Amino acid sequence: MEPEAAAFLRRVANSLAIGFIWLAVNATAAIKGDNAFIGDHLTIGNILFYLWFVISIVILVIIYKKIWRDR
């Protein structure tokens, strides 16, 4: 396989793996931790979860930009 094609496929695989791990962590924290759903009132768990969600998605975008930057 050509080196350029191998590097491209490696970037695709890394992007998918990182995205899936991010999704699994956030879905687990949201649903199993009962943090994504606001019940009668807002709890500290809800606030921490959504704060983590925003920070982690910014980090994910930065990682994706680093992976896909032209070399």
C-alpha cells in the first residue's frame, strides 16, 4: 500500500476511534449517571456534566484539527 494511502487510512481510523470513545464516555456519563436529564430542578451533576460536555467537545475538535492538518 502506498504511504500516502496508509497515512490517510490511519487518520480515518484514529478519527473514528477517538470519536467513538468520546461518544461512549459522554453517553455513559449522561445516561447511567442520570446527568443529562434535568428532573424537578437543576443539580450539580447536571451542571458538571454539561460543563464537561462543552469542554470535551472543544478538545475533540482541536484533536481532529491536529489529526487532519496537512503535513
